Amino acid sequence: MESFVELPNLPKGRLKSLIVGEGCPENLLSSLESLGVSVLLCPKNPRVDSRLSGHADLSVFHLGGKSFLLAKTLKNSAFAEKLLALGADLLFSETEQANIYPHDASLCALSMGGRVFHNKKLTDKEIFFKSPLFHDVRQGYAKCAVCPVSENAAISSDMGMIPVMKNCGIDVLELSSGGVCLTGFAEGFIGGAAFKLSRDVIAFTGSLSSLPDREKLLRFLEKQELRPVFLSGGELIDLGSFIPLTEET
């Protein structure tokens, strides 16, 4: 059987489908297909910076289960129709996005084990009101800044978010900055370059060879009983979040 991932970002069964931005390279799409993962491509968001327009986490927020909040630009889109055909319940944001940070970040909140982390000043009202365990942080790109690996463990280099997460009892691996590429920017975030394929498997968009803390990361994955999968042998690239959609149950 196949059902929507209940806890955002944290599939328990084997991932069957996910959402990623339409700028995802073909070699990564082929790797996902070989793993049995279907891909729903999220259209580019014309309201945000063109360098980030293909990042799905600026256009889609998973509220949990079959509920999703989409950017208003996706109203009446083929993408929204495909989600509806799968049985999703959709809400559409009323927030006006713009092509400069932080006015593009209203949907880029981190949902993790029932908690939501985001800059409260930026958060779309639907996310805030539907998140009883909301934690205010400075980061607007909260989802991209963190890769959740379980309900109580995560990976991040964001020194503003890490203390808040640790105060919530989350075991956070603190990565040094660098090693993740993002076209048009000095560097990217780990949350846009890694995601869960199942309870015990984590995928990376490329090799870890460029990460300053590669060995520390591998030890952390071993501690968390996670097996890494590498979708390419190239550089680790931030593509905006890969959003787990459905899983095998």
C-alpha cells in the first residue's frame, strides 16, 4: 500500500514519491527513478529570485499527512491538479512573495516531529495557526538550513537555529559552513542537499568529499543508524528541499 507521509520530512516506510523543483538535474532524477521513487516536479516560482525559483520549499509546505500549503502562484496549476488527483487537501497561501529575502521565505519553515521552526515575522499565517509547537528563530530559510533525520535529530550549520533546536531536546550535528554548492551564491544549505528515503536511509545529492566535517557527519549517521545513499558522484548541491510525498505502508 501507499499513503501520504504523515510526519513532514520523515517517512517511516520506503519513499514512493517526492516533490522537488523542476530545476533538478536529470542525473539525480534518474537516480531517484532507479530507487523506485517517483518525482512530482514543482514549477518555478516567478515571484522569487530567479536563482531560487526552482526551490520547492519556497512554494510548498507540507502540513502533515495529505495536507499541503502552496504558494498562490500554484493556484489552478497542473502541479496542484496532480496533488489533488493523489488525494491531497490543498490550501493556498495569501502571502505576497517577492524576489528578495526575506520576502520569499514565508513557506520555508522547518516541520520536524510535530514542531515548527521559523522566523515568526515571516511565517505564513496558515503555518503559524496550524502549528501548536511553534519555535521562533531568526532564519527565514529554516527548512533549507536543516536536514531532519528523525523526530529528535538533525544536521545543520545554522548557528542561530542550533541552540533553539537543542533546547527542544533535539540532537543536532553542528556542521562547519561550506561544502554545499548553490548556483549564484557563495554556498548552500545541507537541508537542500539531503533528505530521508525511509526511516533508516538518507539521500545526498552528491559526494560528501567537499564537506569539511565529512567524517563527523558519517559518525553521526552511524550513531543514528542511518545508511547514506549518494544520488551522484559529483558535488553536493543545494536544490531547495526534496519534500517526501508518499511512502510504502
